[in-house]
Amino acid sequence: MPNQTSVTEFLLLGVTDIQELQPLLFVLFLAIYLVIVAGNGAILMVVISEPRLHSPMYFFLGNLSCLDICYSTVTLPKIQLHFFHFLGSTEALLLAVMAFDRFVAICKPLRYTLIMNPQVCAQMAVTVWIIGFLYALLHSVMTSHLNFCGSNHIHHFFCDIKPLLELACGNIELNQWLLNTVTGTIAMGPFFLTLLSYGYIITHLSFKTHSCSMLHKALSTCASHFMVVVLFFAPVVFTYIRPTSGSSMDQDRIIAIMYSVVTPVLNPLIYTLRNKQVKGALRRVIRRRL
């Protein structure tokens, strides 16, 4: 392509092209970001400092809070694509691990401490972080080999694979296949494992538990996690699994706000408002601080 200039830098166009809305959106997203850091930071602090929360469930919740803080802080353009997919895929896998933890706790309570011992929990957490890193590294390496020779304007508020493929010249079939297949596996695999865990939990409780209060308590414990799963996976599946021909950059930008902004800010609220142990531990930590 002798008449085209190679593109080496990109310009992120942001959430909207309307200049008048940008100051308002800046204040709004800054406030949301501060809430994300404060809320998830509080959960992380409580889980670390409160001995009563040193259990597998809250160990994974602490991992999730750490992920959400990092997930919302990925802003360096040169490494944004890698870390965004690294943290996002790690969160998807972690949600499946948290569902498995609830399955063991409810369906196999006598063997819970044996199955979910500290060594196993640490190994599971390290594994999901490593898989997420390798998955993102695959996309980063494949994207770095693309040639860009057209516009350098990315119609998004962060550097993502789909809008970059729209600007690439040459053959992108392999990149598109990796995006659909590998990303689909990373997203749908944990989602189906989560549904399977909750299917077993509901079946177990329906046949083994005759107390309505115990059934309500167990389902209430799982409800908060399932809300997070739905809020995270629904927009991810809609963005990356559907055919590229049926998508638009405007839709993708709006949907991306759900899993990159809304879910991290709702996670602390969902887990604290529906969890008496976390609320009690948070009150104790605040009293000690004061």
C-alpha cells in the first residue's frame, strides 16, 4: 500500500462526540471512580484486617475488590489493551471460582474446610490470575503484528481490540477468530460453570433442605454473587460474542460502561448491603479507627 501512511499512534474519542457533555461526564465518571476505589478499598481493608472474614468466600471477595480497583484504573494507552483484558478475563474466571466456593459450602458443608483449604484457595486465585494474563498477552501479541494505515481515531473511551480491528489494514481473520473463539470461551466457560454451580445448589436445597428459613438464608447468600455475575457477563457476551456485522461502535461504548464502570461501583454495594458479616466487620473497623 504505497500511497497510505502507517499509523503508530491512536486518538481515543471518548464516550461521546458532543463537546458540551464532556465536562459533565468528566465530573460524573470521576465521582464514580472515587466511589469504586473507596468502596472496593473498604472491602479489601476489612477482609484483610478482620480475622472473622479470613475464610475462602471473603478471600475471593478481596481478590474481586482488588480486581475492580485495578480494572477501573487502567488508563495508560500503551498497555491499556493488555491490562484491560487481563483484569477482565481474570474477573470472569474468579466469579466462577466464587460460585464453586458457594457450591462446596452449601452442598458439602462437612467437607468444606477440607476441600477449600487455604492452599487450594491460593492455588485457585493464582491460576485465574495467570490464565487471565496469558489470555491478554495472546491478544496483545496478535494485535501488535497488525498494520494500521487509515484513520487513527478510535471510537471508544479505552483501547479495545474490536475498535482497533476496525482500523487495521490487511487480513484480520485470525485476530477476529481469536476474539470470537478464545474470548467466547473465556466468557462463556466461567458463565456456564457458574450456572452449573447454582443449578446444583438449587437442586440440593430443594431436595435436602426442609426448613424454609435455611433455604432462604442460603439463597440470599448466593443472590448477591449471582447479581454480580449477570451484571458482568451480560454486556461482555453482548459485546464480544455477537457477530461484528451487527454491532456499532456507539452501542459498544455504552455497553462497555456497564462492565467497566457500573459493575465495579455496584459490587461493594451489593456485597455489603446483602451481607451482615461484612457490614458488621466494617462497623468494627470504623469504630477501631475512630
